[in-house]
Amino acid sequence: MDPDAKPKATNPARPTRPRRRFGALALVGAIALAAVLASLRVATLAQSAPLPRPAPVNGDRAFRYLEQICALGPRPAGSAANTRQRQLVAEHFRKHGGQVREQPFGAVDPLSGAKVAMVNLVGSWHPELNDRVVLGVHYDTRPFPDEEPDPKRRKDPFLGANDGASGVALLMEIAHHLPELATPRGVDLVLFDGEELVYDRVGEYFLGSKEFGRIYAEQNPRKFVYSAGLVLDMVADKNLRIEREPYSLDLAPDLVRDVWGVARRIKATAFKQKVGPAVQDDHLPLNNAGIPAIDIIDFDYEHWHTVDDLPKNCSGASLAQVGRVVTAWLAEPKPTPPRR
Ligand SMILES: [Zn+2]
């Protein structure tokens, strides 16, 4: 209350007591009315924007998945470890109620010219719903750590704990919660292969998400529509900082607003309002296929494409924070479709 509005009941210059009493009563009434109106207004606001409800994401368990994936060794496209990882995740998705399908496709190694068999993995929850969202991550790792500061180590094994395993580990954790999570839309968790079968500058990025987009765009008639896509990449940095990514802002601004809005409301402080560097990632092929999609990425990871992209530089708490935002966003009421 504004202190200037306090009743001046002790003012001796006003002799007419009844009027004073009436004035005081009116003031008390006005204050009470204001309080009722204020509570109604709060109730109305609460009705229009209920608090987000994140799933009880378990950061320790998510981190154990990250370690389990890294224990398979480097997982570039076409490798045996890449296949083992996909099988492990497929089994995990099924165990938690997902319907699993694969999208096999062929590619070529840009250095040797050898054929490389690639496979995207799709796990679907609520497959009967025609309005769907996709959460996508790449599961292949870069063949070599070509940003390694020590040139002698640029052909060493690259484990990709953050750049590769983090997204997969988070999807595995999210899978635990999907049977219980009240989502108005169907959810597809997708592992893209061949995101970076790239040797230094040689090779083509995003083969898996391009294939995924091609299959989706060519579906005719279409059984379902993806109304949104979130790409999760490098989400386990100990010093997590997720800034708004410029392509995402350009291509799917409503989605950026909604996800960062949820992050703000649940105080997920790693999500920054600042606009970060533009990053080409798997969200671009999704947008090209007509799926509004954004990239949730921490691009200032100091061990990016180096031999030190290891579990010890990752954090379960970071995974949990992103998982809370993503599950809370999934559980939000359906956004009203944009006017055309
Ligand atoms: Zn990478």
C-alpha cells in the first residue's frame, strides 16, 4: 500500500467526526475491495498461464547414461560402437513405452569413398496423436578431435561426451517420464546419424536430419504433422550457458519464446536471454522440411572437438536443468496456431 493513502484520523483541524468515520470506513472498504480485485487478477493470470510442470528429471541417472554411452568408445557413423549405442537406446525406449522404428540410409565416407550404412532411430510416444513434436539429437561422434590444441593429438580417439553423448543421455532420461507426462501432443525422440562424418573441413554435415526431413516432407498423404522440433546438442557442459541461437530466432521465433519463457518461469538460469552465435545444426534440415525447429546448444564449450570432451567435463545437474525445461515445455498446453 502507498503510505500516502494512510487515514489521517488524528487530524485535529477536522471537527466533523461522523464524516471522518465515514471516510475511514470508505477507505477500509476500498482497501478490501482492492485486495479482492488484486487476488482475482492473480487468479486470472494464473488461469491464463499456469506454472510449468517439469518432470522429476534425475540428473545423476542422466549422467550415468552419458558415461555408459562413452564407455562404448568413439561412435562415428558406420562404426560398431555407433550400432551398439543405437541398439542400447532402442531397447531403452521400448522398455519405457516407446514405439521404435529405424530409418536406414546409405552415405559415403568423404575421405575413402567407402559406403557407410547410416540409421536414424525414432521412438514414439502417443503414436495415435497426429499433432506431434520431435526432440532430436545426433548420436554419431566426429571421427577425430580436429580442434585439439596439440596438433600431435588430432588423430587420437574422440569420445564426444558433450558433443554426442549428452543429447542421447538426456533423451534416455526423458524417456523415463514420457509415459506419465501429460503432453497435449505426441512425442518423437529421434537419434540422427551422420551429423558430422566430417574430417576437418572435408565432408557433409547433417546427413541423418536431412534424411529424416526428406522422408517427412515426401509423406503424402501425411499421417501426422510435426508442429515443433527441439534439437539438443552439447547440453552437459559443467558451466552451462544456453543463449538464444540466431537461426532459431529467425526460423521459429515463437518456439524460442515459448521454451525460454518456460526456462524463465522455472528459474532455469542456464538459459540466457542473450543472443548467442549462429550455429548450423540439425534444426536447419528440419526447418527445410517444414518443421519449425530450434537449436538448444551451449556453443562455448571449451573442449569442443578436442580429446578433453570427456565425462569429467560434463555435469548431471546441467542435463537435469535442460531436461526440466524440455519436459515442462512438453507439458504446456498446445499453443494456438499462428494466424495465416
Ligand atoms: Zn561436433
